[in-house]
Amino acid sequence: METDFTKEQRYILAKKRVEKVSKFYKHLAVYVVVNIFLTAVFIVGDLNDGDTFKEAVFNYHNYKIWFFWGLGILYQALNVLGVNMIFNKSWEERKIKEFMNENKS
């Protein structure tokens, strides 16, 4: 009975992780599409204001949204994909044993 429960529990955890990864990739796709659109709008606006094409394309203000929203994407990527390298399962197990030993005393 216990092995069935742990299999079910592992399935639920795996399903939640797949959902997180799926949400991350959807967010990444929205990030790219929306930022391409906004950058194009900003460049066209600069061209309408009298800037040359070179000035409009290389104006860093047109790309600030990429940077700041990109920080959010990076945080989400680390949360979903990368932080497990530092705080992995063996670290969690060591901490659980440590706290259990503290409670014995």
C-alpha cells in the first residue's frame, strides 16, 4: 500500500513540475512576441519623430523593456529550472535529518 502512495505522490509532484515548466515556456514565448512588437512600435515612433533608421534602431530606450521583463524571466527560469542545482534533494534530506536530530535532544 505504501509503494502505491509514493508512486501517486511522485506522479503528482512530477505533474506540478511539468505544469511549471510549461507555464515558463509560455511566458517566454509571450515575452519574445510582445517585445518584438513593442520594439517595432517604438522604432516606427522614433522614425515618425524624425530620427534616422540607424538612430531609431540603436536607441537603447527602445530595448529597456527587454531588460527589465527579462530579469523577471530570468528569475522564473532559475525558480523553475536552475535553483535545484544548489538546493537539490540531497540537501533537503540532510536538512530534514539535521532538524530531526535537533528535535531528539
